[in-house]
Amino acid sequence: MHNRFRRACYALAGGVAVAASLGLTAGGAASASVKPASPAATTTCGSLCNDLFNLGLGESFILNTNGRYNGYVDLALAHNYKPSEDFIATRVGTLRQFIRNGLISRTSYVALNYPHYWPVFEDEYAPYSATSSLCVGVKRGWVRNGAPIVLRACGVTSRTLWVADLKHAVSDPDSVFGFDWPWVNAADGQFSHALSLTANDFGSLSLRYLAMNGGKVGDNQEFGVNPGPAI
């Protein structure tokens, strides 16, 4: 089993690193990190949790799951009392680190097409802040267009690793970074297409080819992160 390159929670340091990649100042990242939280996740999870949301549906809809291995992950209306909405998104390293340790293939789409300093994330289910070692990903053999998003074991394969496509980041004051971007799955073995986390109008999540209209990614493939509720 590979090491997870796990950071200590999702903290300002991770925010500054990503902000720097986007050309933001550390001060800008700091001011974004204290943005007032929307009602989301549980107050028990508090500042440990954070909320992945889709630009198309807005920050009122966040990750939700039945909490089981291979169980569904979708976007649901945010509440402060649903442990099924407790997640911790963590910057776990850079693309270069995971290529070097072999967890991300050198022939994957992300390795061949993205700068190796771009950040890599995992998003772990953590009901009431209790980490589950289950992360947002895709099933084995399902890394293809239309694949459903499910919970898988964290840190074991590239199927739970998501590369931030900073080239297609868009400004969003509702995100902790001030930006949203496509979350591209690191297990994609096709050199010509990126497979991105995608939401439909009903909150269902799947892997879809990164679709651009006039060079712009659609709102259904742009994702931001908010801090969890204050304790």
C-alpha cells in the first residue's frame, strides 16, 4: 500500500499553496479562508470539515453519501445536522509527488498534460469529524466517461486522487480560494481526454469528459470549497 502524503487537515497552508499556483497573494488566500460559512455539514465536525460545491448548483448543495464502501456520492441540500454531508477535502501533495511514488501513472492524462506542480486533492467522508478512510472516487475498471462517483478506500489508488485543473479556474467569491476549478481524476489513462468530476441539474455526480465551449469549461464541471460550520 502506498503512503497517502496526507496533510494535517485542510488548512490555510494548503490554501496558500493553491493560491500561489493561481498567482494570488498569501494575503488574498488568508482573507478568503475566513469567509463566513454557509449552513453545511454538522457543527460537531466544525472547522475540520469543508464543503465541496458545484458552481452550477451553488454553495447550498454539497457532497452527500450513504457512507458505505462503493456507496453513492452526490450533491444534496446543505444542513447543519446531517453527518452524511461531513467531508474533509485535503490537498495531499503535488502531481509530481504521486508520479514519482508510482500512484499516478506516467502515461495518465494528468501526467502527460498537466504541470507537475499542480495540487492533488482527496475528499474523505468524516461523519461527525471521525475519519472513515473512504474517499470520493470511482470503482475499479470504471474510469471512463459516465462513471458514477462512489466512496473508495483513500490513498490506495489514483482513482481517489483529483488534480486541480488550474488552467480552467474561474473566479468565485463563494469559494474559500476565491476560485473554482475542474477536479480531474488522476486515474484517467486516455492521453487525449480529461475525465472531470461533473454534476447534473439534480445533483448526481459522474466522471465526464472535460467539455469546453469556446475555451470555457461549463459550470457543471467547476467546483469550489467552503469551510465547515464554526464550532
